[in-house]
Amino acid sequence: MKLNLRLSSYLLFSFILSQCQEPSKRKQVQEQKILFQKEGTLSIFNEENLELATFNIEIADNPYERQTGLMYRDNLAKENGMLFIFDSDQIRNFYMKNTHIPLDLIFIDQNFEILNLHTNAKPYDTQSISSLFPVKYVFEISGGLSNQIGIQKGMKIKYTPL
């Protein structure tokens, strides 16, 4: 009994000492930056079928990637974007929770036609952004870029995965 008490006391003392280390010696949890990873390209064509712009894209085609999207990113270069791919056309709703940067959301149907745009979505806004129409694809780019390029309803896209 006396040995067990002595052993327990020693273990407790050792644990307390280990917790009193200098902060620099404690393990630090480091947040990892999420970096853009090119997974394909996407081009936008005007009504005359002339290429208006081309982007490097990340593709979000599974539930986790579609849920996370561009959350936690500190920036998005003008030549980059994220293409969300769904299994079928449905009305889609997005929000900007945990999204640090303003974005333009471009809603695209199964025929690759742009049906609707939502420009300059506000960072951290939890209000729903609706596609208004059934869409299969949603393309996100830097906020305000749609207006700068001249992207409009009725234009078409073409994407090529790597």
C-alpha cells in the first residue's frame, strides 16, 4: 500500500512538472495555410463564342470539398477560381461563413450556360445566396471580377480537368 501511494505520488509529481515547462518547449499547434492547387482550366465564352477569359481552377466535386469551398483562404488570385460540380441540376444555396475574401458566384446549368450571377458576396455573411434556377455547376472567382471581365447571363463555359 505504501509503495502504491509513493508510486502514485511520484507519477502525479512528474505529470505536474511536465505541465510546468516553458511555453516554448510545449508542442505548438500550427494552422496550415490552404494553398491553391490547380486541377484544371475553365474558359468563359461570350454570345459570339469568343473566349472572354480563362481561369486555373480547383474542382470541388465531393461533399466535403463542396461544403468547404474557398473557406479559410486569405486570398484568391484573379486568374484562379473554384468550380463546384454537382450530380444534377438543382437550385443551389451558398453562404460565406468562414470565407475571408469577397467572391463572385456564377451559376451554370448542365448545358454549361450561365444562368445567374451574384457579385461581391460579403465575407463571413451567413445569409443564403440562391442560384434562383436549377444549376449543376457553380464557379467562384474573386469579388468584382465578373463585372471587370464582362461576364453575363447567357454566356457559356468549358472546363477541362487535368
